[in-house]
Amino acid sequence: LPLYGLHNFKQWHGDKQFPKIVVLTDDNTSMYCLPILTSHTEFPFDEIRLLPGEKSKTIENAAFIWNQLLEMEADRNTLLVNLGGGMICDIGGFCAAAFKRGIRFINIPTTLLAMVDAAIGGKTGVNLGHFKNQVGLFIPADEVIIDPVFLDTLPKRELIAGYAEVLKCGLIYDIKLWDILKNKHPEDIKDWTAVIEKCTSIKQEVVKIDPKEKGLRKILNFGHTIGHAIESFSLENDDVPLLHGEAVAIGMIAEAWLSWKKAGLSKEALDEIISCISRIFPGYEVQKPAIDDLIHYIIKDKKNVSGEIRLVLLEKIGKAVYDIKCSLEEIEEALDYYYSLK
Ligand SMILES: NC(=O)c1ccc[n+]([C@@H]2O[C@H](COP(=O)([O-])OP(=O)(O)OC[C@H]3O[C@@H](n4cnc5c(N)ncnc54)[C@H](O)[C@@H]3O)[C@@H](O)[C@H]2O)c1
């Protein structure tokens, strides 16, 4: 299980006596989070800093990190500390796994999304052009240290976006969690610890059964087939692109509608899901993609089998099913449904 509380970092790295520690940050986590980490624990370190945002999760930046590590004379005993959101955890884990055939790394997630999702479960990687997560490895962090203190400086928009993955946990696995979350608003939650612990334990339970996503783990992708396509389209076309969690929220609405159409989700449950998600995620001023704009993203989705689109859908709230074949026409209908809500 992850360790809760930053005080754990001191003991964790102290026990292991790393000759060198490198902290990977982006401009924001360098400014807001690094001082919090170092005020808990003084330790000698080098820093590698990236520009913030999804656009930094590139193979070019991976090469930049490897070059920086070389310049810092990092060796196989170096520890990489990924201090940031999902972007930093994903690229940092990937770089650590490949540098000199693998150095140790830990994730200290600083966004809600990374605390409940990206920092745990061992998926690492980078985007290729506009295609998300096309190159990467399954490799668990040596440790994950979670402390909600970082959420104090997280912009509201990012906090709310992270809530999409929190809602997803309830929808796919735990109706009791959903019932607690569905009437709340993320900005009103003062103590995040219980919610984060619940979501991480769901993710870990699923990942433990199916670490390499051959079966059950696919359920964690609910909302993501359509969500990733919309996210990629938005990154390419919008001046202020959608955040990952915002795109997943749209994807969950569209895929909940498909669940009602194809997987036995009741109309009542569909209405409940739509009303909760649209309350927290009102419409965005983004261009509506035509299905032709999304096809090439959807086809590249890693859950497809032999070119056929396979979705994760909900049989009921708290129970997801995976590998459900779906046509492009059905996806188009689902998107029309989402845009008709506005
Ligand atoms: N590996 C996985 O299993 C997995 C799961 C879900 C998502 N992801 C990936 O995670 C990424 C999205 O992660 P994210 O939403 O955390 O985005 P992010 O890492 O880009 O962080 C969002 C923004 O918040 C800023 N920030 C981070 N922590 C802060 C803090 N405490 N205070 C102030 N600002 C802070 C960052 O600088 C950035 O501008 C996507 O690339 C997605 O593909 C990976």
C-alpha cells in the first residue's frame, strides 16, 4: 500500500542511503511542492525541471531527462523522485525504468488525479505526437508517498478534474463510494484522506489481480476510450485544451449512455450518473469534434482487439464489464447524446 504522510519519506530514503537523489518537477511543483517536501526532510538533491502540462509528456523530454541524469553523473544507485501530477509520474517512471536499464524511483503525487490514479499501478510512458501514452512500460514505483497537503495549492480546475477519476472508482467498483460522492462537490471536501485511501485501495486491488491489463484492469479505463479521443482532439485544436479529467468526465457520460443502450444499465442509474457528472462538470467551450476527427484516436486505443473497438461499460453502478464490442456509429450516437445535453 502507499505510505500516507510526507514524514515517511525521511525514513524511507534514510534506510536505503542513496548516493544521489534527483527530484523531477515541473515549474509549478518546483515552486509549490518542493519547498514542502524539503521542509519535512532535508536531503541533498539535484533537480530536473520540465515545463508544466500534458505537452511536456514527450519522448523529446524523456531524452532531455536522460541527458540531464548523465550530466549529473547519476548511476544505477541513483533514486529518482517524481514530485508532481500524472505528467511527471508517467514520464519520470518511464525514464527511470530505462535509464541504465533501470534505476529506482518513487512517486510523490501532488494532484488529486495522481494521488488516486496515476501514481499507483505501475503504468508509465509518454505520448507520441498527439497520440496518448503510446510508448511506455508497466513498472511499479519502488514506493508511493501520498500527502493531501499538496492539494492546498492545486488550482480548483485541476482539483475538480481529478474528481472525475474519483467518481470513476465508485462507478466501476463500489456503489457505496458512489453514494457518498454523488452529492458532494470537490471544493467542499475538506479532508481528502478517506476518499484517497478508498480510491487507491480499489485501484490496487484491481491491479493486483491483473497487473498487465489482460482482463479486469481494463475496467479502470471506463470513460477513457471516448475521453482520450476527445482529450487528444482538444489538445490539437483548442486554445485552452480540456484537462485529462475533464475529457474523462465527458467520456463517462457518453459511455454511461452506451452502458444504458448495450450493457443493461438502468435508465434511473443513467440519469443519476448524468446529473452528478454534469453538475460538477458543466459544458466546456471547446469545439465539438466530428466523428471523423476522432476515429484515428479511437482506433489507436490500446484496448482494441484486431482493429475492433472494445469498450468498458457499466452493467450497474459499482459493476463494470469490459471488452464490449462497439461500432463507430454507436460512439457517434453517444457523442451526439453528450452534446445534446448542453
Ligand atoms: N499512469 C497512470 O496510470 C495514469 C492514470 C491516469 C492518468 N494518467 C496521466 O496523468 C496525466 C494527468 O495528470 P494530472 O492531471 O496530475 O496533470 P499534471 O501532472 O499535468 O498536473 C496538472 C497541473 O497542476 C500543476 N500542479 C501539480 N501539482 C500541483 C500543486 N500541488 N500545486 C499547484 N500546481 C500543481 C502542474 O504543474 C500542472 O500544471 C495525463 O498525462 C494522464 O495520461 C496516468
